[in-house]
Amino acid sequence: MANPALAAGGKSFLQAMSTVTEEAAVPLRVVQMEGLAVLKIIKRCEEFAPALVTGQLLGLDVGSVLEVTNCFPFPIREDDEEADADGANYQLEMMRCLREVNVDNNTVGWYQSCLLGSFQTVELIETFMNYQENIRRCVCIVYDPSRSSQGVLALKALKLTDSFMDLYRNNGLTGEKLREKKLSWVDIFEEIPIKVSNSALVSAFMKELEPESPVSQCDFDRLKLSTAPFMERNLEFMIGCMDGLSSEQNKFQYYYRNLGRQQSQQQAWLQKRRQENMSRKAAGEEPLPEEDPSNPIFKPLPEPSRLEGYLVTNQISSYCNHINGVAGQSFNRLYLMKALQED
């Protein structure tokens, strides 16, 4: 077994543990991705679009920087227990093979594709919580092929905020707890800046591959004036989210109606019990207790979780930002074409 002092670079065990604790307290500032890992993610998501795909992120956690040096895709399988077991075995086998060829095999998160930014779901939060049980810090890289086709690299690095994770673990996503912690729907996810880095050798190779012509077909595609399909789908998805938000509001209205009905029944029961106690007191009898836990009207009603409503609200905000961004770009192109026609 290695000497702890030598493993810590000559430090004592307590000093080493103190250093680890200080590193754990450093917040995550940036996700540094290798260019090869970014290309792998984009290629995988584009090939299977509009189907959704996922994969594992590998790298290193160094201070305030989370380095993503490699990745590999998960197989697309049906959702059942046997498929889950096969997927876990595949993941372990891939990491073993990477370790044998001396490639980084430390898990730092996962990546997934999405359609028009629709990734904010309960399943994503549960996946985050499962990763957090074994990994101190992890991120989810979300890539949207549909938005990238509009000339924007829709690549995001997301993590859950610490305050939200604490409430989620303690089942505290109720109105009272959320107001106490001052947590709103914008405080669920935190977007981490992404920095793409390449080695000097890769940069030199890409310089050699760079075409002589500075203008490509992709640059001309950005001047397309038609954004109807993209705008229509965003509006359709947003309308669906509005229906979901209305359904969540109906749940809370139903809850508050039942709560008000229960409080009215409790007040009527207490008034009747007090009158009965006054009669018993006048007759010289012992009064009855004014609380009866066995009575169904005194059982507290469980408040619905606000998680779904928060996620739907967050998703609506994303769609609004998408529509606003595309509309702004469309106006710029229209003004450009108008100027060209006038000339």
C-alpha cells in the first residue's frame, strides 16, 4: 500500500485531506472540452437526429475547471430492465478498454441531444441526482441539432444548483420551502461556460485543412430568409408547454379548494366540540379534547410538488428566447436584403 505522505507529495495526511476539502469547495467556473470530444458529440447527435441519443463524458476535475477530454456513445436500446443491465455492462467494458490504452476514463458527466431545447425534464434531474451520488461534480452537455442548423452552435453545459439539490433530496419542493429558500424557476439549472481547446499539433493540422476560399456553402445558408418551419415548431412546443402549465395550475387550484374545504370542516367540528364541552362542563363532566387525530378532517393534505410547474416555466422561457433570437436574426437578414435591392 502506498504511503499517504508520499501520495500527497510529502504532505501529512491531515494536510492532504485539508487540500482535498479546499478543492471541493472551489465552485465550477468553466468546462474545458477537447475539440475531438465536441466533434464526436456533434457527429453522433446529427447522425441520429431527430432521435435522441446519449453518451458518457470522460475527463478530469481540476480545481474550478472540469476538463472533458473524451466521450463515447451509449447504445440505443428499448427501455426495459434487461436493456438497462446491458447498458451498464457496455459502459463498464468501454471504460475498461479505454483504461487499457491509457485514455482518460474518469466519468465527469454525460451528453445528450435534444429537440428545439426541450431537455428540462424530471428524468434529467433524476439522472443528475444519480450521478451526484458517485461523482462530486458532473455536468450534462446538451446539443440541439435543430438549432445548430440555424447557424448557432447550440451546445450547453448544465449542472443543478446546490440550493435546488438540497431541497430535492429533502422533498422540500413545496411552496413554503421554496419561499423560505427564495428559490424560483430560474434557480434550477446553472449554465457553465464552455471553452474548446486543442493541442498545438491539432491546431496546426486544422490550419492545413482550412480551405483557401474564405466563403463556404454554410456561410450562404445563413442568409436564408425562410424561418417558418423553425418558428412554427417552437410555437407548437410552446403552446404544448402552456397547456402543461395550465394543468399544473389546475392541480394547485384543486389542492387549495380541498384545503379551504378541510379548514371549514375543522372550524365547524371545533365549534360543535366546544359547545358540547360547555354542556359537559355545566353538567359537571370532563370536557372532551378539542383535537381528534383519528378524524379524517385533521389529516394534513399533501401539497403537490412544484417541480413540474417550474420545469415547464423554464422550458417556456427557453422557447421564448429561441423565438426572440431567430426573429432578431431574421430582421437583420431582411434589412440586409432590402439594402441590397435598393442598391
